Amino acid sequence: MTKLNYLALGVSTLLLGACGSPESASDQAVEETEGVFDPMVGTMDKARAVEDIANSRNEELNKRMEEAE
């Protein structure tokens, strides 16, 4: 009788586990496109761009200073 109880428990567990609905594809797509850190990543990209501009201006000023000497 105990084997029958274990069998019934196993079958009911499998049936209940199969009742869960998986996440839909649209939910996964939204999660991939919207990130928590997206604003910070955008800010870092802007900061890098500004740094590149500042470095190029600094190099240009250094060249002019060397030519003036």
C-alpha cells in the first residue's frame, strides 16, 4: 500500500508542476530591452564622449603651445 501512496504522490506532483504557465515571449522581450542600469550606462557613454572631446582639445592646445615655442 505504501508503494501505491508514493506513486500517487509522484503523479500528483508531476501534474501540479505541469500546471504552471511559462513566461510569455513578450514579457521576456520587455525585460531584455528595459534594464535597471540603462540610465547609468547612457550616462557613462555620455561621459566618455565628453572626455574624448576634452582630450582632443587638450592635444590640440598642446600642439599649438609646442608650435609657439
